[in-house]
Amino acid sequence: ESPSRKQVFVAVDPAAGPEQCIIQVDEPGFDHCADQKNWAPLVPLGSENIFLVYSLKPFQVMSFDRQLCKARSVTNGGLHAADFSQVRGGTRYVHGMDVAEGAVYWSVAHTPPLDYQAVLTAVLVRTSPLADGASPSFELLGMSCGLTLPGLLGADNTFSYPNSILSFDKDMDRADVTFHIDDRENKVVTIQGVKQWLDMAYIQWKETGTFQCSHYRKLAANQPNVTTTTTSEQATSTTTTATDAEVTTTTTSEQATSTTTTATDAE
């Protein structure tokens, strides 16, 4: 039998704990032989505590003890089997904005292989009021529809998935996100419009509770545009404007003329 996949904690700061260790899940009935992947770390601003979003469906979060290299559920009822049929975790969570209930963090998840469409996710971290030693509580605000990023893949590429958020400038509403291409190379994608989407996501959650793509589409026809510029040493320059209903792409390279393509979600 092939060995199962495990999640490994790798510290980049000597004070962060063990330099490298395999994370052990300390939960009754947890299947330690099953493959583990797509966990997404979340570290609240001003905190030294690490949390791990174990799955989005159902939404489940674990706390992580760096010294013992163990994770435990902070979700009521413990951990349950994850449903990866629609969406899977991707990048780390980054602080997006403060709200009355606490703070909203966002990540770029993805749909299952080999579709691998990028999906914006928003999580509310309730940080107050907390008793001494208590962990914050977490709630999934919602998820965007899959974002198509024309120009990210070349003619010889098969798939890409988001693997890290390098930076997020709230004032400029600009985020640099890396995508892994065919498990061989990384490309940096600049996304504009995330903060605008978070603002709308928060309003939507206040009105209807946790939402998913299909529900959000009906209630918010004017989902904010996401403008993407993809660059790499071997990539052409691509600018994309994406909405729920339309994707318009302009691509230029030394060997190609300028082309414009319009596609809908269904195409």
C-alpha cells in the first residue's frame, strides 16, 4: 500500500516551534490512515495562535499546538468527513477587514480536479468578547462562484490551482496570488476587486446567512469585477475582467496579435 498523505508544519521563524513536524490530529475516531490535504492556515491579527481550516463543506476549523504538533477541532461536535466534491481549501487566510462582529479573513480555494477554478472564500473570526484562554469562534460567510482566469494556462498546460497569497493591499484593493501550474511551475496573479467582493459578501451574509455561488448569484447580480494580470518568466501578459455572467480577456504576446474573447459561465 502507498503511504497516506500527511500535513506537515514547517516553521520559518525559530520561535514558531519545531522546525518541521507531521501534524497529528487529536480527535476521537479520526482516521489517521486517510489522506490529508487542502488544510488552510488562519492566524488572527495580533495573535500567535494558528488555526487550520480543515474543510469548507462542512465548515470545520482546528486549533494547532506548535510545540506538540497536534491539532484539535474548535468546531462544535468535533471533526466530520469532509465533502470535497464542490470546493477544496487552497491558500492561507489573510485579514480582509474589520467588522462589528470581529474580522473577516479571505482565501482562494478551488473546485475539484481537473477543473480547478479559483473560488474566493470569506470567514468571520469572532474575537470579542473572549474569556481568558478562550479561542475565537469561526463562521463561513460564503464562497464566490468559480473564477475563470484566461491566459493563466498555456497551450501545453493541463491545470492550475492557487497555493499562496503573497500580499494584499486593502487601499489599492490589490492581491498577489500564486498559482501552481501542472505541478511544475508557479505563476503570480494580481487580483483586483477582492475587498469590494468582501464588502458585498458581508452584506449578503448579514441578510441571508452563509451563502454559496448559486444562492449569491440570484441575490447579487452585480458581483464585483475581478481584474487579473498574470505574469511569469515564460507567460504572456494577460488582463482579465471577470463577473458572474461574463469574462472578457485581452491577451498580447510577441508572436500573437491582440485578441478579445467573451465567455459566459456556461460556456
